[in-house]
Amino acid sequence: AADYLTKLKDNYVIVDQEERRSMIAEQINRVVAQIGGSLHAHEELLNEVTYLLEYPTALAGRFEDRYLTLPEELVTTPMVDQQRYFPVYNEQGRLLPYFITVRNGDAHDLNVVAEGNESVLRSRLSDAEFFYNEDLRNALDANVEKLSAVVFHEKLGSLRLKINRIVELSTFLGRRLCYDEEAVQLTCRAAYLCKADLASHVVYEFPELQGIIGEYYARAHGEDPVVAQAIREHYLPRFAGDELPQTPAGVAVALADKIDNLAAFFAIGQVPSGSQDPYALRRAALGCIQIIINNRLALRLRDVLPYALDLL
């Protein structure tokens, strides 16, 4: 037993997880320094890689510069979520055409390992580029109509019907919050387009980009920047400690989406229990409270919730 850790290390197994984690972090920092770049915080990815490997060795790979013209999240999502690569950035925080990966094994033939990983990532990014360019061919308004065929819930109809409710509720909230007429119109437009990217190829392949890629599409199709930002913001906050919507349109649409979820699922009896909350209604409720308190909104939920139920 006294020789256990040493014997396994001699056979390329680092048993101590903290030692593995420390090795990975040190190696990644060294490789990044050789490239002349930097890393953003990726604690979850570092933890995951730590538990995937027995004997880690970090190395760098490269991808074609042309992929840097894609939205940054569309490049980093396949890298991080699918391949467990660490993206590399320059001093200004812009993405560089490099990645860091960690192999399971020693430093033997690292150039061959790098070429293999580059080939895999090239295929992923080629697919992402194709999906993005195909999506840009479709108007966002056309995508909204496609959502008539997408079920929100079997007892609550389609996503297209949900959009109708979000539009009405966002307009109601905008007027309650004393938005001027221009702000109400921008809010209404953002509400109409907020789920349009759910009909896109990119979101089908990368669901975690919903809202994020919607902002890019809105900007590409000439929508008002406020509308585009509100599309991204309406999913916020996504988790405890997450950022909150910053624009008036984003605030109204985020509240409308969450309040509609709360009204709809309570109306069909899908109430959270002590152990289950499959539709994340607690998160939706806490999100509403955070948005209202953070923005000091003079808004009575007692007035808003009956209106949301009437829309159903």
C-alpha cells in the first residue's frame, strides 16, 4: 500500500486528482505562454478534463483563420462542449486561431496527436460555418412562422402561440413600466423575434446558443441593435449569479417569457414539488424577482399574473 501511488505513476497513472489538476493547469499555462496568448476562466472544463485523464499532457493545435469570422460562441462551443479544448485569446480578449487540448499519455508523437485533433475540430467548425451561412439565408420572420409546427407543451400548444402571448405580455409590461412609444415598439419587435432562432440549424445542433445566436442573426438582418440585444437578454438570468438584462426591451421580454412559463405550467397543474421542478419554474420566479429588484421596477406581479392567465 505504501508504494501504491508511486507504482501507478511509474505506469502512467496519476491517482491523486489534485495532483492531476495541478499538472494540467501548469502545462496548459506553459503551452499558452509559448503561443503568446491567454486563457479565459474555464474551471468547469478544467475539472472535467481532470477526471477524464489518468496521465495528462497538454499540447497546442491550430485552426484556419477564416473561422474567426464566425460568431465567437459558434467557434468556442464545439471546442469546449464537444471536444474539451481550451480556446486561446490575445491581450485584447479576441479569439486566436489556436486551442489547447490535453491528451491521456506522455509526450510521445505530440505532433501526430495535434494533427488528429486539428482534423476533428476542422470538421466541427466546417459544419458550424455551413449551418450559420444557411441560417443567414432565412429571414427571421419566416423562422417565427415555422414555430407553428413546434410544440411548446402538448397541453399548451405551439411555440408560435407562446410568442403571441410574449408579445402581448411584453407590450403590457412596457406600458405598465411607462416606456415611451418607441421603446414599446422595440420591445414588441424583440418579443416577436425572441424565439426565432429555435428554428435555425445552429440551435438545432448547439441548443446552448439559443438567444446568443439569435442576436447575431438579428444584427445580420438589419434589426435595431436594441432588438438584437434584447433577444439575447430575454433568457437572463440563466443561473444564480448570472448577469441580468440591461435594456428596457430585454427587461420586458425576459419578464414576459418567465411569467408566461409560470402562468402556463401552473395552469395545467405542473407545480414544482420539493424534489422536482422539470420546467425550472423556481428559476423563472427567482429571475423575475431579481430583475424587478435590480431595476427597482414599480411593478405589481398581482396585476401582471392575471393578465398572463387571461392570455392563456
